[in-house]
Amino acid sequence: MERIDPAQITDALLTSAGWARVGLTAPSEHLRQQAAKELALTICDRINPAPAADLNQLRLPL
């Protein structure tokens, strides 16, 4: 298992999901939960980014 780098988490917290950081202190429980979920998703995305799409792959028509 790969060790999680604290610098990646720090970067994700400081540079992404600005509204979510403010939302953690919202008076509404619902907003706090949404903000926490958004921050968690941002951190997960920064630690395990999705593979980039292959630009040579042709798109299928819908």
C-alpha cells in the first residue's frame, strides 16, 4: 500500500474547494455535511487522480 503524503492533503485543502472550507463552519448541519463530503472527494481526487483520457481514442457516436 502506498503511503499518503501529507503535502498532497495540505495542497488539496488549501487550493481546492474553497466554498467547502467555509461550509465546514456553516450553522446548518446539512451544509456542514455537504462541505465535508466535498473536501473528502477533493482530497481523494488529488491523492488518486483519474487516468487521463487518451486523445488518440476515437469517440463513439451517441
